[in-house]
Amino acid sequence: MDVRPGGYYDSIVLMQLQAALADLPGVLDAGAAMATAENRALLEANGLLPDEVGDAGPSDLLIVVKAETEKAAAEAIARVDALLVRGGDSGGEDYRPRSLESALKTLPGARWALVSVPGRFAARVAGEALDHGLNVFLYSDNVSVADEVALKTRAVKEGLLVMGPDCGTASIGGFGFGFANRVRRGPVGLVGASGTGLQAITSHVHALGGGVSHAIGTGGRDLDAQVGALTCRQGLDLLARDDGTEVIVLVSKPPVPEVARSVLRAAWGTGKPVVVHFVGFAPPARRLGPLYFATSLPEAAWMAVELTKSGKKEKARSAGTAERRSAPGYLRGLFAGGTLASESLLALANFLDPLHSNIKSDAARPLETVARSEAHTILDLGADEYTVGRLHPMIDSDMRLRRMAQEAADPGVGLILLDVVLGDGAHPDPAGELAPAIVEARRSREVEFVVVVVGTDEDPQGLESQVEALTGAGATVFEDLTSALGHVVDRLRGSVAPLEPAVDAELLAVPVVAVNVGLESFAASLKDQGAEAVHVEWRPPAGGDDRLLAILDKLRR
Amino acid sequence: MDVRPGGYYDSIVLMQLQAALADLPGVLDAGAAMATAENRALLEANGLLPDEVGDAGPSDLLIVVKAETEKAAAEAIARVDALLVRGGDSGGEDYRPRSLESALKTLPGARWALVSVPGRFAARVAGEALDHGLNVFLYSDNVSVADEVALKTRAVKEGLLVMGPDCGTASIGGFGFGFANRVRRGPVGLVGASGTGLQAITSHVHALGGGVSHAIGTGGRDLDAQVGALTCRQGLDLLARDDGTEVIVLVSKPPVPEVARSVLRAAWGTGKPVVVHFVGFAPPARRLGPLYFATSLPEAAWMAVELTKSGKKEKARSAGTAERRSAPGYLRGLFAGGTLASESLLALANFLDPLHSNIKSDAARPLETVARSEAHTILDLGADEYTVGRLHPMIDSDMRLRRMAQEAADPGVGLILLDVVLGDGAHPDPAGELAPAIVEARRSREVEFVVVVVGTDEDPQGLESQVEALTGAGATVFEDLTSALGHVVDRLRGSVAPLEPAVDAELLAVPVVAVNVGLESFAASLKDQGAEAVHVEWRPPAGGDDRLLAILDKLRR
């Protein structure tokens, strides 16, 4: 065993060192890893953690050899230095710049920096790339959230993209960054906080005969509350302005509600159909307006390809968004049906805030009293608290009619959403009671009524005549809840201003020219694909020594 | 204003009283409601709560009149007694039994009791119905969970169904109970903890040209942890044995995880395709084995109708379930792709327990150490803790190969799930390293390897040859994650024994014969539909006085 304190070791060098040690005569197994708690546990599980390891820490390199004899082990350890040197040798055919700055002299047209150095050095290198006006593909993981926020906040101000940290893949104009599958070019553009998610979807799109315009990775934490989806929103905006992109796919872990709302509003505002797949998120519907919600990676791909085929381009809608009125006021949903109320609540919570309800749900805030609505409110009027000694609102409209008048008189209210459930057992003519009340309410104030009617042509009330009566009263009527909710969201969602200054759309239009810092294979892969790329023979400043680095940082400020 | 302490008032009588009072000369508005906190707030919002109300409580009736003059108000209040008598008058053409017992003498073939008396009397009446061997449709709300659990536990023991409390709808052999839409008969059977959910789906099925066999309501709380889906599981079992049902739709609020697992396993065990719509639930996929996950009410209907058209009857699978082996052991998922790991975790959490992971998620328990798996475990080997100073597992297989050997040697392990992500930047031949390791692992123990390969035919590694190498090593290989997960669940989910004794399947096959206690309109509606029904002229024992009722209950015990 050998412990090398402090310093920088390239992960490829470590991989090669470990393999070379294991190949030596008499050696049974070998391990070479930074001595983090996790790596120590992993070595131990492989029987590769001797007792004498002591208190080696995360920036110390642990080299362990298990051999047939003590002699073989000692001989192997004695060769570590030689192997480290050999591993570090990079063949050296070309001239290799040793800094970003010198690399840019050989490649002045570069717009991209690919950064895959070890995590603790990564923010520094990415910052340097921004200094040079480069957009950054930041593959490195083990970068702090604080560093991510600082990098992205700065990048947004300068109209630059920082994809990452921990961004495994991207594809810009057909050139794959990091890990990327080779796929046909075509009209599907992607933004994703998920590397293998993007890879799986682009692969499936290809298998289905579709093609990809661009895939913009954001790093796995971009939609976390702290980062606030900065890269994601830049990406959506870029794809919205990209003529080669007809359909957008957005994939991520489920964001916290406030981030989800801003991202979904931004997606809606692109004017293009957007397939949303938040892994482990409860979709509000299959489709709400231009948003299509997928439940798995293959399905997201399938939906995107189908949308490009069907030519549902929503472009007409896009034109309309420019002259969008401001939201018309608060929503008040007055439901007789509990499930219709719940489904509405869950869907609308993705767009409206604050949203209140008498339904106990994480998606809504409680009301102070069931007798008065607040801001946006969805009420289940069939809930226990409304029906003590009172008939269900499907039979007796009295309470709902009173509530409609109350809500319509509230000057903050712009839209009232109702359900009408027909069938045996229900009121013989609900529209006959609701329609005059709607007319009456609209006489004094401009309030929109949206009604979803649930029923069949065989129901005793007659579906068609009920719909006609409500439409005649000036209500907007739908025969399924999802369509009604799509309409409500379109009226009320409000718009999200794109981040300023916008990232130059040309970034997606011109061939990729990139500087690569870190894993050499990423530069090789770009060149294989026909892009211009220069690899930087990078070494950390101060030999990677943490204390010296801290001093250097202080001097820079 | 008038306050009538204690006692029982039928909600129809109250509705009629209020309407009659409001129609009297000089009266502007009127309210008649039990004085719960909520009703007081609602009256107040309508300007109908005078100060002198005092401390009237939930079992007191509040009658309020707002009139042009004090005289008109006094005259109106003076007529309350007369109006209450008139309201209570039921026309009286027929002989009307005054108890369940006497009703059953006129209708000895009755199998059903429809109960819609006010909540505080409902459990008592439902219990009486069970005494007589009747299945219960319990429309009443405001029934305690404890009463629900007691009723259902007893019903299950006696092979009877209790649909409800707060069950708004059901349809048995085409006869609608409570609120029900008139729909074509056909092969779609439904079980739902959601009244309007069932109504919306059956209406949409009809609109799409499909038809309904039966719709079994369970009451909104059936899938809560305390009730444990007792009625839902009985319903699934009934529909599984019903020849007229080809596709089952299951709709509910999202259940707590342990209930979701038991219900989804029971659904899988029906041997029929089941469309699942848990409102506000994150579907694990569009389809897992015979389970199809919908994201909205209209979509659930559409999926069910499509399934009946496509004739995907899964019946072959059904035969197989009888001779099902026990689950082969624990699952260990070793992923290079983070999103693939997360999506697997979320899907499998619906079926496997306990499930551990290094991914922070509500769906999984944490591991004590990342170096050792526990029970079912899903690992994201590309996570930060595994990659300090180490290449990503998509490039360097060393750690995964070691882990595969470690897991395969664990005698509790039956199935190992892997992903292989191809493309530029990734390992040039991952299958070349994994395949021999799979062969080696399977040499000593019977372990199944399931591999999902993500890639395209243009990827440098070659999709086809990678798949072949893995298949050749004895792995079960899929090209999309959803199919792989379906396979894994099918192998590992275990089975759920149906509740015993089973509810007699004949219940769905014979025409409905029912006794109705509560809302008279429900009996009328059943008769309209051609069913045999008798309405009971019910009055609560002890005049509905709470104290006397408590004494009566004590005497009964």
C-alpha cells in the first residue's frame, strides 16, 4: 500500500495505473483511488483496504495492491512512480497548448469550452472559459451548487450558456459533446437536466425514424430551487428561435413547484409544442394547450416524433402570444364533482400561484373559511363540510348559485370554472338553473364562465340541450375536463419574460469549434465528428495543492 | 329566525322548506341548515346569520328568514311547522315499509341496500343491511373512518360488498346506483374511489363508442391506509372473474405507497389489462406489463376503449399466473445512467418493498453504505460519491464489474439489472467487458441478468453487435427501459391473495333487486331503469336524538 498526500491525479491516469498494477506478476488485485469515505468503503468491500491506511483524506491518493507474496506487492508498489509517469504520457504527436489562452490563439473562432477536469478544479476552469467569452459544456461533477449558481448567474448576464456541471451530453447542430449517440438530424430539439435521459430520448427518436436538431444539457441540478432553471430557460428560448426545431422535448427530475411553474410557462411561451417529461412527476394531463406530458423516456420520444409528423406546429398560437392580454383576474372553480375538482387543482397548481382549496392537498393552500375564496380558489362543493343536512350540489344547486353570485361580484375574479354532471340521480335540468345565473352574473361585470359538462347523449337531461343552454348564456363549454383546463391555463397562466440578453441564436447555427479541457477522448470524439477542436494539456495551478490554490484565489480577488 | 334543537331533518325537506320560505310574500331570502361551523359561515356569507344565533350546534336546525318587514319575517317563521309537515309528506300512493326488515318481506330477492340517510345515522343502517346479508351501496357522507373500517372488515368476512361511504355512483349490470350516466353496455369494467371520476370515464367510454360492463364504486377513502383498499380489491377480483369484462379501469386519488403496491399487484393478478388512473400520481410508465397508466380521466377512457379494440386480452398471461413461481430473490440495479436509475427506482417502488438506493428519493430508503446493497437496491454508479478521482462508469467499467461479482455472490439476489449506454464518448465496447462477467457470475449461481441497451444503429459500438454479445452471455436484453422494467416487475412483484371468501360472482350477473333507504329519488331512478326496488320510509330511531341513540346503542350490545 502507498498513500500520496494532496495533489492532482487525472482519473484516466488512475485507471491506467490500477490496470497496470493488476497486470504485474504475482499481483491478485489492485486499487487506486482518492481516499474519500465512499472510496474507502468501496475498496474495503473489495478486500482492498488494509488497516494501516490511517487517516488519509479526500485529497490523498490511495494505492493498494493485493499480491500472492509480500515481495510481489512491494515490487508492484515500487513501480508506481514509473507507471504514473507512463500513464501521464500522452503520446505527444502534436503541439499541445497548456492553457485555454494559448489554445484560443490556435483556434480563435472557438465558441465552446468542454470542461471535464476533476470537480474541485472545474468551476475555476469554467470561469476562465467565460472570461474568454466561451459557452461552456461542463461535464465535471462534484462541483458545489454555490459555484454552479455563480457561474450561471454570470453566464446569463453575459448571454452565454453554461451546460452543467455534471452535464453528460449535448448535441449542437449534430455535433455530440461528452457522451452522445449518433442520430439523424431533424426537427426535434431537446433541453434536459438529465444526461442519459437525453441520450435515451434521442436514441428512441432515431429508432422511430425521427431526427434531432439540438440537445441542450443543463446539468442535473439546473431545475433545483437554488439554480432556478437558468440554463433550461436559456435553452427553451434558443430552441424557440431556432428554425430547425419544430417540437421541443423537456426532460428533468421533477422541479420544485415554483420552478416547475416558471419552466412550464416558459415552455408554453415558446410557441412550439413541448413534450414534458419530468421523471416521477404527476402529469396534469396528457395534453394542456401546447404542452404534452410523457410518462417515460420512450414515450417522450414517441410523442415528439408523432408531433413532428402531425405537423401540429402551434405556430398560429405563437403569433397570438405576442399580443397576449394580461391575465384576466383570479380563477374560482366551483365543483360538484370531487374528482373533477382534484384533477383541476393538481393541473392548475403547475401554473397558478397562490392557489387555494378546501381539498387537502400539497398542491394548494388551505382557505381561512370555506365561506370565502382567496386569490385563485378551487372548491369541491360536494365535500363533507358543505353537505351536512344538505343535498349534494349535483341535486340541489342552491349553494352553488349563491356562491357563483358571490364570486362574480368579487372585483378580483376574472374566470369562474364549473362542472355540470348529468345522469340518473342528478338534478333534472342543471343548465336550466345555471344558465340564468350566468347571464345575471355577466350583466354587471365581465367574468368568463368555463363549464365542463360530463354526460352522454342518453342521459335524461340530454347532453346536447344542456350544452346549448350554457353556451347560450355566454359560457365557454367543454365536454371533457382536460380541454377545459387547457383553456383555463391559456387564459390565466401569465407570461414569463425570456432571460436577457438572449444567447446569440447563431450559436446553434454555425459548426462547432471548441476547446477541450480534461478528458482527451472528448476532443478526439469531436474531431471524429468533423468539428474543430483543440485539446488543452491541462494541469491544475499549484500542482493541485488545496492550500496553495486557496492562497492563489485570494491573490486573484 | 328559529332554532330547533336536536333531532332529524331530511335534507330534501330542508331544501323544500328553504325554497318555500323564500317564496312567501315579503321574504327576500331564506336559509335552513344544520348549525355546523361551516354552515354558519356559509349563512353569514349570504347575510343570513343574525347575531342572536347564540351557541346552536351541529345537531340544531337553524332557520333564517330575511324579509322586507319584521312582520313578513314573523309570518314566514310562523309557517315553518306547516311547511315541515308538507315537505315531509311523500304523496303516499303505495304502501311503504318503514324498516329494512319489512321491506325485505315485500322484496325477498333483494341483494342490495342503497343507503343515503344523513351521515350520523348511516353506519347504523348499513350495518343493519349487512345483518340481512345485503350488499351495500353507501351514498351517505360524513361517516367516520372508524365506522367505514368496521363495516368493510365485517363485509369482507361475510363475502359482501360495501361500496362507500360517500360513494356517489355505481353501475351493476347496466343499472346505475346514485348518480350514474346512461351508457352503452360493453367490455370495460371499472373500480373507483371516485364518483365523478367513474362518471366522467364511463361517459367518455360511451362517447368513444365503447361500453361498460360494471362500475364498482368504493368510496373516496377506500385506498387510504386505514381502510387498505378492501372494497377496491374485492372489486378487482369480481371483475377478474366476470366474463363480460375484458379491460378494467381503476381510478382513485393516489394511494399511500403500501396500498398502491397491494392494489397494483392485485390489478396485475387479474390477468386482464388494467388502466390505472390515480389522480395526481406519477405514472411509472405508459405501460408496465398488463398495467396501463393514464394521466387524465378522458385519457383513461380512451386507453380502455383502445384496449378493447386491440383485443390485447392478456388472457394467455392469466393462465400462466396460476403456476407462478415465487419471486426469485432480490433485485440489484447497477446503473451507469442517472436518469435510467431514477426512472427505474420510481417505477419499481410501486411494486418492490423494501427498496434501497443511493439516490435521494421519497421512493427509496437510504443505504447504510454505498459499498453494500440491501434487499432490493437500485444504484446510480455515476453519482458524485462514486466518481471522485474516477472515470464515469460509461467509460470505465471496473467498479461496475466488481459490483456485479459482489451482487451475484449474494445468495439473496435473484436478478441484476444493468444499463449499457452507447455513443460517442462512451466505452468503445461495453458489452465486451460485461458479457464475460455475466457468464462468470452465472456459472456459480442462478442469477438473471436484465440489460437495457441505449443506443442507435449508427453509434460507433454498433447497437446490434452489443445486443448480441449480451444476449449470447445469457442476459435478457431490452432496447428501452420501460420494457425492461415491465419484465423485472413481472419476475419480482410477487402475488397478492384475493380476499376470502370471494364475493359471489353472480352478484354482477343477475338483475339488480334493491332496498333503498334515504333519498327517495334513488329508488325512483332504479325503477325507471327497470330494476326492482323498494323505498323504505325511514325515520331514525329515537327521533334522531343523539343522547337517546347512544343509550339505544349501549342496550344493543
